[in-house]
Amino acid sequence: MLKNLQDTYTLSNGVKMPGLGLGVWKVEDEAELISAVHAAVDNGYIAIDTATAYDNEQFVGKAVDTCGKKREDLFITTKLWNAHHQYDEALRAFDRSCEKLKADYVDLYLIHWPTPAYDDYVEAWKALIHLYEEKRVRAIGVCNFKPHHLDRVYKETGIMPMVDQVECHPLNQQLELLDYCKKNGIVMEAYSPLLSGNLADVSDKLEAIAKKHGKTAAQVCIRFQIERGVIVIPQSGHSNRIVENANVFDFALDEEDMAAIAALNQDHHFLPDPDTANFGKKR
Ligand code: NDP
Ligand code: 1BO
């Protein structure tokens, strides 16, 4: 079980990835982003999750440069956007991300969405394998892939993604995928662990558990993922919440708590269904 903010999971290639990081989607203001990353690092976070599509890699680069930590002591994830799945374009997109991040490598590079109608995610995956072989990235993975997408990339390339980052919270617990990931050596990572701004949809139902442990509903949602062995990346632009979201290592959810949260699952997603989400293909 994860013990603290610097504690890691070991990916299938041996790379150690922190179990709790800061998400920065929708933080597009430079000052706000830099202050969020600095607050996170000052309070012990070592992992940041960005993406080309968030249009803030350049601010993440600045924040990392000025946060007082060595680059090698941080774990930076970014993502290949849907418009760039074609092999050569994916390699160029990666170079652009590195330039913005002021980095010559990235710790984890992910395909952002499979966009299956375009039938090009295997080509994108081959580009990520190339970047991995060239040691430009320490680990590679995907987001929003269901078991059948994972089966396909493995069948066609022989390489299984090391991480699958998917929407995951009490209303969408990803039970089938979690089981698949555990069987196939993939570490699952929960995005939108606080229901992407819809925490109120569950906070009354989590109130009793939160009260019992002297914690908040947000902390219960984050701890829930830790108990299941899932990496978790809550987003906040506020330093008090960045601290709150990391203050989840001094309590544990018991069997009764876990059963009560399990009962909330509805497979409800706030983000699009990856099987039909085919957006963002224009360059
Ligand atoms: P989260 O589930 O992390 O929720 C973020 C929202 O919760 C914000 O509105 C934030 O507001 C609020 N919040 C944060 N902390 C607390 C707290 N302690 N109490 C109450 N409210 C709180 O949403 P995201 O969708 O941003 O997901 C997290 C990260 O996952 C993203 O930032 C991104 O890095 C990644 N992601 C990846 C996706 C993919 O397709 N691969 C898709 C979606 C997300 P405030 O900022 O005001 O504190
Ligand atoms: C469309 C981008 C979702 C956040 O990762």
C-alpha cells in the first residue's frame, strides 16, 4: 500500500511511478499553473500530469524549472493529441512537447484517446514504441483505452501499454478494466478522481465515511483509489486543496467503507465514451 506522496508503483518495465500526482487540465493561466505546481512540489508532490491538448506544457516547463527540484526527481507525464496519431506526426508532436516542457525526455508519454473511427491508434502506438526504444521516454501508455483497444495494440505490436489512464471515481469504478490491467501487468491511473468538478454528486453519500475518519469527501475519493492500487491525479488550482488532496496517508478505508463506496458504482462517465469519442482530429 502506498505510504506517502513520493511512494511509487513499479511499471512493467521496472520504472517507478508516483502513486499520487497533480493534474493540470483546464489550468491555462500561466501564473495560476506555476503557483499550483510550486504549491504541489513544496508540499511533497513529485508527479505532474499534463497534455498537449491542455495548452499548458510551456507553463509546466517553466514551473518545473523554477520549483527548486531537479528534473530527475520529478515525474512528468504528457500526452499525444488526437490530431497527431500518424507515425511521423506523432514523433514531431513529441519533439514539440519536449520543447515546451524544456525537457529532453518525458517520464511517461500517453496516447490521449483512441479515436477508433479513424483507425489510427495502433500507428500512434508504434510511434510511442519508437520513442521508448530511443530512450526519449521512460515509459509509454495510453488513456481511455478499453480492454478491446488494449488487446488490439498488443496483438499488432507485441508491446502492452505500461499504464492506462482512465476516468475513475466512485460513480465509475472501471471494474472490468481494473481486472484486465491487473491480469496484464498494466498499472491503472484514475483521472477525474473527484468527478471532474461534480464532487457534490457523491459528497452526501460519502459524508458518514468522511466523518468517521475526520476527512473530507475529496480525501475519501482519493484514498479509495490508493486502497485499490490505482494511481490517482486530482486537479486543483488552490494550494489549500492541493495540500488537502495529498493528506490521505494517515487513514485507511476499512472493508465496510470500501463496500459502501463499491455500491455507488453506476459506470457513469462525465467525459465522453472512448468508443465513440472521435474529436480533435484537425491539425
Ligand atoms: P478532478 O476529478 O481532479 O476534479 C477537479 C475539480 O475538483 C476542480 O473543479 C477542482 O476545483 C475541484 N477540487 C479539487 N480538489 C478539491 C477538494 N479537495 N475539494 C473540493 N473540490 C476540489 O478532475 P479532472 O477532470 O481535472 O481530473 C484530474 C486530472 O486528470 C486532470 O487535471 C488531468 O491531468 C487528468 N485528466 C485526463 C484525462 C484524459 O483523457 N487522459 C481526462 C480528464 C482528466 P479547484 O481547481 O477550484 O480546486
Ligand atoms: C479532451 C481532454 C480531456 C482531458 O484530458
